[in-house]
Amino acid sequence: MTRFLGFAIFFSIACVILAGVHYYFWLRLVRDTHLTGPARHLATTLVASLAALIVATALSGRLAPRLGHVLAWPGFVWMGAMFVLLVILLGTDVLRLLAVVATRLARLGVEHDPSRRVFGARLLAGAVLTGTAAVTAAAVRATQSDIAVKRLDITLDRLPPALDGTKIVQICDMHVGGLLGRRFVEHVVATSNRLEADLIAVVGDLVDGSIEQLRPVLAPMTELRARHGVFFVLGNHEYYSRSSPRAWIAEFERMGFRVLGNEHVRIGGEREGFDLAGVYDHGASRFPAEGPPENVAQALHGRDASRAVVLLAHQPKTIFEAARLGVDLQLSGHTHGGQIQPWGALVRLQQPFVRGLHRVGNTQIYVSSGTGFWGPPMRLGAPAEITEIILRAKTKSV
């Protein structure tokens, strides 16, 4: 009941915002351009229909999956295009405001010509819509290309020299279900296996759907191979799924994953090894009925503090507790690198880092841009990645 109430409140707020955004579109693209007659009615109907499409896509995904599958592509593409259009329109409004302010400060007289103003509004609307269509097409195309393998070396001060060159392949935010299916999974598995990793880390948000729906789609994931195995931690979308996190944990273990829930394991030998720890999602505390909350201290409890430790944590914001407790490296995802820029600037308000390698005290964190996408099948300025991380020892073996 609490979960349903939370969704209802969130959905209601989202609908209000959605209505406001589309009304703004109508003001700028219909009213200000002085469309009349059938053209005005058609444009108004289109704007209202696009707003309804997003609502229908969101609801049908939960209540009528078959209809949701039909609406997914047009609904999510418009969701992304809506954001692009909003950014461009707001940008033009800022420029117009600056022009008005500059004109008044310069005390320049501007002749009021209604026909010229209408012509300018229509010209601007055409340019905005053309730019939005071009950017949207490029962003959609970016998700249809091969997933890049991003390689980086990360030095850990406490890594034994004998383990210099240890390779971790990081996968996260695949969001299998909806628009991403078995072919995508097969491609990720084939690419990852070609890298011949020492261990594979799947850092949350693997699924969007139920076990019954996604079991055949995820089947290729059982073919992932790494010398020390495949390790998994829950992301927030495993809590949003129609199957419970506990059920998904059992399913992932059946698939051959080692699920780390506030615990750690040893990689390599007692002397020539390091620890790999993993925690539940940072937002798990909002779902107390679904399992324990994130607990970094519990994940590290009982380990030899002289050994290097790599922490798998879906959300970057775990870094502050990880740094306080002496973690060497945290691997995270969740942000998608912003997915459609400049969305990353808004993500930065909620997460300390959006993508790339950073440091907090003596602890490093790498935030992946994600392997799939969520919502709009679009990426702009934040390409998808499978990350090949090579661990380097500070002191090399002789």
C-alpha cells in the first residue's frame, strides 16, 4: 500500500509538470506564431496528444504490458525529444530576454511591427523544431551503434605487485526489458567475454520487468565468463521491478552470479589477493519490506584491513561512507553519464559524480556512463560503455 501511494504521488506530480511543459510548447509554437483555423486546431491537438502519449506509455508499461510494448518506442522517443525541445526553447527565450534588456539599456527605440514579429516567431519556431528533430535523430542513432569498450588503468596503493594487471570488466545499467531485448544482451555478453576478464562486475539496474518476462531474454547472461566469476549488486530498478528484489537475487544466483549484499569475498590468495565488497542499493532503505538497507560497514566487517578492497555500489553517493571506511576503489553506475545532455547537470544535483574517475580522500571512484539506456532510446554526449578496468599496483613486482 505504501509503495502504491508513493507511486501515485510521484505520478501525479509528474503529470502536473508534464502538462506545464506542453502548455509552454503550445504558447511558443502555436500561440506566438499566430496559427489560425485548421492549422491551429491540428497543432493544439498534436501537443495535447504528445502529452497524453507519455502518460499512456508510463501507465501501460505497468498495467498493460502488451500495449506498453506498442507505445514504448514513440512514447520514449518523444520523452527524449521533449527534453531537447524544452532546452532549446528555454535557450532561445533567455537570448530574447537578454536582447530586450540590452536594447533598453542602450535606450534604443524599436519599431513595433506586428507582421515582422509574427514572421520572426514563425521563423524561430521552424528553426527550433528542425534543430530538435536533428538532435533527436542523432541521439537515437547513437544507441544503435556498437557499445564502446572504455579502457582505463587505476592504481591501488595496497594492491599486491603480483596482481598488477588484474582486469575487471564493469557492466551496469543495462535496463533489459522494454526497448532492450535478447539481441542487446547477446552483444554485451560477446563483447565482455572477448575481453577475457579476471572478474566481471555487474553493478545494478540490469532489469526492468518481471522474472517470468525476462528469464528468456536474460538467458545469454549465463554465458558470461571470467577467471574469478561474475559478481552482482542490486540497483534501484531491481526494487522497482514487478518481481521482488529477493526473487531477483535468487534468479541471479541461478544464473551463476555471485550476488554481494552488504558482504565481501576474497579475490586471489590470502597473501596475493584483494577483497571485493558489494552493498545493496543506496535507496533500499525506502523499501524496508524488500530487504536490508545499504551498509558499507557490514560489507567490510571482518576483513583484513591491510588488503586492498574494491567496492561495488550502484549509486555514486555511497562514496562518502566508502571513503570514511578506507575503501580503495568504488565502482558505480546509476547516472548513465547524464544520457541526454545537459541532463547531467541536473543529475549532479543528486549525485556527487556523474561519470569518470574521481577521488574522495584516499578513495577513488569510477562512475560508468552505463551499458544500456533507460526511457528514451537516446544518448547525447554520454556514449554507452563496457568498462575494462586494469588494476595497477603502486609497487611493481621484480
